Amino acid sequence: MVYYEHTLVGTSSLEDFSLFTQKPIEPQHLDHSPVVRYDIYDTCGDVSLAIRATLELLRDQSDPQCCLLPAKDQSALPEPKISYASTSEQLSKKLKFPTFLRTISSDEHQTKAIAELVRQFNWESVAIVGSDDEYGKYGSDRLGYNFQNMNICIEFTEILPGYFSHNSSEAHKCLTDLLGKIINSSAEAIILFTKTSNVELIMKAAITHRLNRTWIASDTWSTSSGISAMQGIKLAGQVFGFISKRNEVPGFKDYVISMGNGSSNTILQDYLNHHAICSNQSETENSSITCTPTDSQEGSKQCLPSSCLANYIDQDESYNIYLAVQVIVEGLRRLLKCDNQKCERSANFTAFEVQ
């Protein structure tokens, strides 16, 4: 659902904002309002696809790793790039990435907060588990630097290989080796600064072995419903998590709920091909509805009450996407000198002017 949601937030935000005001578009403005268009690409979490899609978009005019290489590739291009999820501190270097902007804070703040948490609990030793990608490597390095400055012992640092989450003999061996280190470790807290797919494997193993340790979650998995809902998760131990401040996208909840009632939105329809809306709408009369998929009347696939769609909104990244769209609209509004009625300037401008 999260990928559908992110797309919906971006498109609905563009639909709802006018260049004339910071309020929803009014009917009298529709005929003469400059049009802001968009293209949607699926990078499949692959760097090469991200580069290809981005350059194709520029020619026609979520994972830090998928953003870093395209940003390097575009460093000589004047168009601003706005990310809602890339947290790498490397992207803060304006000499290397002069046109890169983001609506999320860098990992610098998160790693400092984690180190401060360890100090507040007076823990004397920790273990760090990162991964062989921009997020995991940089986060682990920064954590190590912060702990050294605080004279906190790092019992071990483990960098997981890129194939860790694959179903292979090499991956199984890596997991077994990591578990051995954790079991034999006296570290008072284990920090997992890596992607969710890696953490899922580690936590499943922790449950199986009843490790009962203290874990610190980075923002990639601290709010993962999949991990928190794991059967026997309490056997793994207690988890302290870090996330950005939560904010709600104005009007998006109502927008999502209304889309379940005969919407022709193609993005939602694609989602509903996998998770159908229950045809029996008597749920509105039932105050005790549970938002758990149930068998549809046809019995062919599970369905979900339309009022439950809003329960799957990821407020963290959704708001960052909303802010990114706001930045674009506000930049254009100022550039085109738009007031409450019209824009004084034509839509002919260079990319440098957008900055």
C-alpha cells in the first residue's frame, strides 16, 4: 500500500494546489491557471533504473542509494531536485550537489539522537549493525564517531552485505554468524541501522532464539507494522525507535476515504486489484468494524472496508511528499508572480530561475 499512497499524495497535492493561492483551486481559476504536469516512474529500488528514469524526465523536461547516484549524475544540470526520503549526509555537500533539496532531515541528526539515548541510559557498551549501502555504511560510521567521542564502548560493528536479505546459502551463513556475535555479546544495546528487509530476518531469528535483548531502531524500520506484528516479537526483547516528527497531510485522509466510493482513480484501482473494497457497505452502520481483510463474497480474494483505507496512511513520508509538492508550487507561484487572480509572468523561464 505504501507505494500507492506515496504516488497518491504527490498527485493529489498537485491537483489541490493552485499557483494563485496556497489554498485549494477554485472553479473560476481552472480555465486560466498554468498547468503543472507530472510523470511517474517505478525505479523498483534499482539505482540504474533511477538514473535512466531521471535523465529521461530531464531530457523531456525512497532509498538514499537510489538518489545519490542520480544526484551525482545531475550535478551539472540546473534543475532543482527535491527528495522526500533521502537522508544521506553526503547530499548536504552543496559543492557536490548544488541543486539537491529535501524535505527530510539528514542522518546526522538521527545518529546524534541515538548516541544521546545511549548516554541517557548510562549504557557502557553497544553493538552496531549496518549494511553495505549508503544509508547503512554512513549511519554506522557516524554512530561510531559519536560513541567514541562519548567514550562509549562499541563491542562490534557488523556491515551486512548487499545479498543479506536474499534466500541463499551465503545469506544464511551471514545471519548465523551475526546471531553468534549477538548471543555471545555483552553489549547493552544493539543498534540496527539498516533497511527493513534486513531487520525482518534478524528479528525473526531473535524471536526463534528468544534473545530478549535491547534493540535501537533507526527510522527505516522503527514504525514497521510488519515487524511490530511479528508473532512472538516480545521474545526478541524491547525496542527503542527513532522517527521524524509526525504530521498529517491536510485533507488527505478524507481524500483517501472518498476514493473508495466509486472512484475512477487509476492508481487506486490498481491497488484494489490486489486488495478489494468489500461490496457490502453496511459497515457504515456498524461502529465495531475491524480493519482486517476478510474473504469477499465471491471468495476469490480478501476485501477491506473502504473506511479502513485511511488506516494505512504512512504519515511520516506522506507529509514529506506533500511538502516537496508545496515547495515546487510555491517556487513557481513566486517566479510567475501570481496573485489571487492571475500570474503576471508567462511560463517561459530557465531552470536556473526556479532556484
